[in-house]
Amino acid sequence: MLQVVIRDYEAKDFKDIVEIDAEAFSNRNPVYDAYVYITFGSDLIVADIGGKVVGYIALLDYGRDVKIISFAVKREFRGRGIGSKLLKTAIDRCKQRGRDRILLEVRVSNEVAQRLYKKNGFEIIDVIPNYYNDGEDAYLMVLNLREQ
Ligand SMILES: CC(C)(COP(=O)(O)OP(=O)(O)OC[C@H]1O[C@@H](n2cnc3c(N)ncnc32)[C@H](O)[C@@H]1OP(=O)(O)O)[C@@H](O)C(=O)NCCC(=O)NCCS
């Protein structure tokens, strides 16, 4: 069985991140998105199988709060626990840094992601109307690290 290594982004991963982003999200410019995660994000944690990146989670660290700005796993590798590993690594990192909360937005229709977030302690705290380009609303979810 191929081993999944969770590690920080390296420059050679750029193409893989673009590919995963393009597949996971519609109505977006994946090259620009990958550039944003690398340039403006604080952390880009990747899941590597045999030197190929198959998933990533991108964070923006505001100091007390951290935002998950993107999170995706290549379709053919979903449902094998890779998303959970990436999310848990991100949560542990934020705890180690002494952050208060992790925030994220998720499409109201994205039940798979919401279930994963809830399983890891996130709660829905608000609805943001028309958040996405296609008019769909977002749930604002939060994990309070001080209560952990
Ligand atoms: C959300 C996402 C990153 C999860 O990655 P993953 O590697 O599949 O995650 P896991 O394998 O750890 O699975 C998480 C849970 O989702 C479930 N799941 C995964 N794929 C599923 C599917 N296609 N249908 C139903 N459930 C699914 C798993 O069974 C698991 O639940 P369980 O722990 O109760 O069994 C992945 O589905 C994805 O890339 N989705 C598209 C992009 C996206 O929506 N990102 C989040 C934006 S906020």
C-alpha cells in the first residue's frame, strides 16, 4: 500500500496544487488560486503519495484566529482518510501555536465537507448569503481551540 506523507508545500508541488484545485472547484482560476495560497497564505500543508501531491489544506493565520482558505483532495483519492489527516494536522498546528479559533466557509450543499468538519468539532455559527459566484450561500463554521 502506498504511504501518505503529510508535509509542507515545496515549489515542485505547484502543478499538482493547480490540478487538484481545478478539479475540485468550478468557476475559479486554479493557477491564481494556487498563487494566492502560496503568497498570501500562512501554511500550505500537502498530502504526498510517492512524490505526487494528492491533497492540500491552505491556511491564513491572522494571529488569534486562523482561516482555512482552501481544502481539497484529488477525486480518485477521496474517502481514504487523507482529508481527515490534513485537517487534523492543520488543527494540531493551530493548537501548538496557541491560536483561539479556526474559521472556514463551506457551501450549504457540501454535506461531505460539513460532516468532516463537524466530526472534528467545528460548529455552524452563521449563514453568509450569496457568498459564492453562482449565488449559493455559505455556512460560516468555527472550531474553538480554547474549549478543546
Ligand atoms: C472534503 C474533502 C477534502 C474530504 O477529503 P477526503 O480525503 O475524502 O476525506 P476523508 O477520506 O477523510 O473522508 C471524510 C469523510 O467524508 C466521507 N466521504 C468522502 N468522500 C465521500 C463521498 N464521495 N460521498 C460521501 N461521503 C464521502 C468519508 O466517508 C468520511 O466520513 P467518515 O469519516 O464518517 O467515514 C474532499 O471530499 C474534497 O476534496 N471535496 C471537494 C472540495 C471541497 O469540498 N473542499 C472543502 C471546501 S470547504
